Amino acid sequence: MIIISRKYFNQKTMKKRKKINKRMTPRETSNVATSTAVQQYETYFFKEIQNRTRDRKVVYIRKEFHERMMRIVRVIGENDYTLFDYLNNVLEHHFDTYQNEITELYRKKNTDIF
């Protein structure tokens, strides 16, 4: 039976981690984080919406935003998604992310009728 002290094991583990970290340049480390962020972005914003035909409203946006979003949808979405899908996902993410802040601001500025 071989007994390895925890201190020895931790030292070995730390040396291995340092070697791994030394192998990766800051750019490579950044690319790993960026790659994850890119995958996360695609997962959040490029998914199809089920109920497209009901309860739609017209909204006017600046021409430059429309053009930019259309390019994003065409290229990243590979023509599999609509502008409606993309905008719906962006707004859904925005509301999910900032729900508490929006609610707090709304309550501060909204006065009761009675």
C-alpha cells in the first residue's frame, strides 16, 4: 500500500496547473473565454419562436439598427431565423436579466391611482 501525503499531492497538482497555464498564452486564455461567450450568445439569441402569428405589434426602429440586425440574423443565423425570432430573444433576455431593476424603477415612478 502506498500512502501519499496530501501536501505532496497538492504540490504535484499545483505544478501541473502552473505548467498548463504557462502553455496557454493570454490570447489563448482570452479565446477560451470568448469562445464560451460566443456559444452562449448563439444559444440565447438564435432559437425559433413557436407562436409567431398571434399577438404581434408593429414597432419602429432606426434604419441602421434594422440593417445591422438583418445582417446578424442572415449571417449568424444562416437564414434559419427571422428578425422576429432574434428580436424576441433579445428582448426576452433583456427582461429576464433586468427584471428586478425594471420592477424597482417602475414602482418608484408609478403612483397609485387611489
